[in-house]
Amino acid sequence: MDQKLAIYNTLTRQKEVFEPLHAPHVGMYVCGPTVYSDSHLGHARHGVTFDLLFRYLKHIGYKVRYVRNITDVGHLENEAGSGEDRIAKKARLEQLEPMEVVQYYSNRYHKVMDALNTLSPSIEPHASGHIIEQIATINRILENGYAYESNGSVYFDVEKYNKDYNYGILSHRNIEEMLNTTRELDGQDEKRSKVDFALWKKAAPEHIMRWPSPWSEGFPGWHLECSTMSIKYLGKEFDIHGGGLDLMFPHHECEIAQNTASEKHQVVKYWMHNNMITIKGQKMARSLGNFITLEQLFAGDHELLEKAYSPMAVRFFILQAHYRSTVDFSNEALQASEKALSRLLDAYSKIDKIEASATSTVEVNGLRDKCYQAMNDDLNSAVVISHLFEAATIINSAFDGKVSLTQDDLNELKFIFDLFLFDILGIIDEAKSGVGDNYESFSKAIDLLLDIRAKAKANKDWATSDQIRDELAKIGFEIKDGKDGAEWKLK
């Protein structure tokens, strides 16, 4: 399949035709969660965005190794490298082993990602399982002259690195400005410069998570784990590194510096970042009271929620915007997404009910190409969805007898929905998936009840007719009477 995907490369600030270094194989690394709390809407956007990329790369013929890490050590409360380890703090407060915290929140993360129908990565490494490799990376950086030891900790020498390379190449930050604006933090006097970051930290006596190293008993820096694990599993040159926009600086900037200092060349060809989900224009944060976990969203259990929203409504809400645009959460926006997705699924369900004609009075050819063009234009899922609504309009018009479609047209429309809505955008018809492989029997049972109701109406047995309609409504069915009989769907 000759599809040329042009993606926005954060490193060069432009769209580039994706030409993997090792075609037809693609190495793709995505920064995964720090597992000390439940996943939220930001995790949903991150997961859905790179799931879309994974699905599409596979569809257009690449063999993809998708690595998504689990951060279970070294992510301190302060991004500059101070404070308590987030997981260790959770373990201390709840009187658990740190790995109990990791396992608990990892399980919950996987559960909500499954609900959102994101495909599992090829490899999901844990930072704590790669301490030896991280120590080896630090040694290479030390040998190459871009790090130094201080009181049992090891720091990256940003100013020295910047003389030979360019610290700030990704975020376009100027090191002189950073030196002037970076605030001093307690306990940071062991660093040569306040912009230097930790590769290895000597553990304080109370620090739970610690490992032996040539420098001290301690733990690796947060930035180091992704550099080490991405190279271990994808090689010293790989294609795509992704993450949320909030990781561009300092996390990904530090990764580039570490990679280059260790390997003497840039490792990643394409950097991709999804934008944030905001609430009333504000970034989601616990301190602002607007932090909604995915489990709360699915259950409707938060004061900002008017109701529960299904995983597919959330996924569709995310896909309706381009991944690089900001998306503002609101009940109105999610409810609009619910209705929009319902319209597409309703149109799809009508295809097999349309009687084919010998000739067509509407043009169907070209819709598939339009969807491909949108996907090849930096994964523009929003435009793909607009073309699916074009297809839905044609289907509804044919169903109502306003236009005619040939069998080839109907087959093409079904193919477009199957490929783009279900396979590539990853939408599941939750009404059907809820009954799994028994959907056909389930459907026949409802149709049988509606046949009994139709006979009751014909015999003017209004009590029985109304009882069947009302009882079905109570358990979640919507019944619509039409000129050709009654139709049903799950609400």
C-alpha cells in the first residue's frame, strides 16, 4: 500500500514525509504513566493519540515495535530533582510496599486503557527493572565528559554540553535565559549550575527506593530511564518518540541531551507531542478541583459531571479534534460527541437494510481517498470524521428513499466505516460489544418481542403493546415506530 504519511516533527517544527530509518520496520517509543494515582483525561488523550498512530502505521504496511514505559522510580515531587519520590511517598502514606502501589495503579491504568480500546504496546518496560542499564548509560556520559559526580550524585553538565551541541533544540529555549530564570532550590548547591539535572541521586537515609551504584546507594533520574529503555529496545537510531506536550521541556529536552552525550549523535528522528485537555481553559490539576479521573468519568462520579460518559464517547470526543490542538472539556462537548457518534453508528446499522438499485444517483467513489488524505496529513482524525458524516448523510438519504445506491456503493460505504471508524479510529459499537458473540441471538430476541407488539397493535391490544414498549424502555432500549414497523436501539 503506497500511503505517504506526513507527520508534524516537533524537532523541526514542520510536517515531514515519514520515512522510517529501518523501513518497513518502525521503532516507536511513548512516555507512559507515572503509576502513583488514577489515570485522568490527559492520560486518555495521550493513550488515544498514540494508539491512532500505532493503528495507522500498521495499516499502511509497517511492522511497528511500540514501546511504552511505566515510570515507577525517580519521578520526584519537584521536576528540578528535589522532594520525595512520588511512589515512595504514596507507599509511606498508605503503609504499602512501593511495588504494591506500582502494581495497583498499573492494573487500573491498563483497565481504563482497555476500556478506551487502545491496543497494548509491543513492550512495556519498568524503569525499576532497568537500573543496571541506566548505570551503564551514566558511565558512558561520564566517559564522554558531559557529567560529573558530586557528593555521591551524578549530574549532567548542561553548559558544557551546550558548547558542543545545542541544549534547547527541541523546546527552542535559550540556555542564558534558563540560567537567569531558573530558581535556586534547597539542597541544590552540589550542582555546578542550577540548570544541571540529575542522572543519579544519592538516597537520603529515609528514601525507600534505592539501589547500589559506583557512586552511592541511590536511584536514577527521571529523564534517564526513557533514554536508556528506548535505546535498549529500539536501537541507537529509531523513528518516533512521543508524549504529551507538557513533557517537551524538561523531560524530552533532557532525553535528547543524554542520548547525544551517550551516543555522540541524535537518536530520535521524529518527536511528536499531543496537546492538553483543559477544563474551562485551565490545565487540569488537583489543586484547582477540576481533576477528573477516567473512572470518575465513566461512572459520572464527580461534581463537575452531569452524567456518566462511556469510554467510546470519551474516545470519540478526543478524536474529533486534531491531536496537536487544545481540547476544552465540558459536559456539553461530551454530550455532543455522544450524539455525533450515535448518528454515525445508526447510519452504519442501516447499510444492510437498504435495497440496492441498478444505478446510483449519488457519488460515493472518492470518500475513501479523502479519508486517507486526512490521515496522511498528520493524522487528521477530525477531517476523517467529517468525511464519515458525509458517508452517513448518503446512507440516511438512501434509507429514506431520497437517493439510489448500487450494491457496489453500499459495499464501499460499509468498507469505509469498517476501516476508518472501527479499525483505524478504534471505535467500538458498545451496544453490540456489551453482548459479545451473542449479539445475533440478542437482536433476534428483541425483534421477536417487537413482532409480538406489532401483532398486539394490529389486534388493538394497546395494553400489551404499551407494556412491551415501556418495559424495553426501562431496561435501556429506545423504540421508534415507523411506516415499515418498529426499530430499536440501545440508549
